[in-house]
Amino acid sequence: GGLLQGGTAGNNSLLGGTGTAGTTMFGGGNGDQLFARGSGTSFLNAGVGNETLSGAGSTGNNYFFAGRGNVLIGGGVGNDTIFAGGGSSTVDGGAGTDLIAIVNGSAGGTVLLNGFQAGSPDRVQLQGYAAGEAARAVTAAGSSNTITLSDNTRITFGGVSSVTTTSFT
């Protein structure tokens, strides 16, 4: 457990503890890789630039914060919460029941949700958007697997042919 901070020059690898205590990690620069391990709840925060946040070595219920760069996020077997929308994020929640939160004001970010299956227990939560935003975006998308939100954030649901409102909380 503990607090880990990447340097500002980038290309740092931060490894969380392997026990039951969680770890809070902050990427510091382009190219950082943050890895949650163990069974505790960890918080992985991307810095700027291209970053990787991974919970593959963790059984905890982790939190991932994408930031505004190009971020690759891979959840673990726990019930993870992933905040995305700024920059370009590629997300695979992993096993467990995951919540992917998209925050209004990301202004044109792109999110690719890999492994998102129809009927999956995973859900997308739109935060700070008007009531009915999910229904409006799904209707406008038609039979596409990509929706565009009112702030021009685009979400693509990999693994499904079209999006329904049942994917949202």
C-alpha cells in the first residue's frame, strides 16, 4: 500500500503492493505505466500523455482515472470504477461488474470500450449530462455501436453491433 508518484520525465513503472492494503498512484509524464496488485482497493490516476493503467494483477475493487492524454485502461477481476472521457481512452474493464463513468465537459474525448457485451453487468454512467442524454444519444446513433454525447465525447462499444439504453445506469 501507500502513495506512488511518477516523475515528470515519463516512462516510469509504478507497482502497487501485493498485500491487502490499497495503493494510490499518480502518473507523472508521458509513457508511465501504473499497475495495481494485491486485493486492496487501489486508485490509479493517469498523468499527461500516453499512459497505461492496469489492474490485471489485482483482485481488489479499483478506481481508474483516465486524464486527458491517450490512456489504455485494463481492469482486473474486481468490480472496478473507471472515469474516462477526456483525451482518448481505450478501456477493458476485465472480469467483475464494472462502472465506466463519463463526465460532462470532456469536450470531444473518445472512449473505446472493449469487451463490452450486450447483457453484460458492466454499465456506463453519464455524469453531469442532462436527463435523457443516454436515450438521445442512442436514438441518434441508430444501429451504430458509437454514440456522440452533447459535449462531442464519442463512446464506441466494441463487441456489440448497436447500443441500447440498457448499457447505462
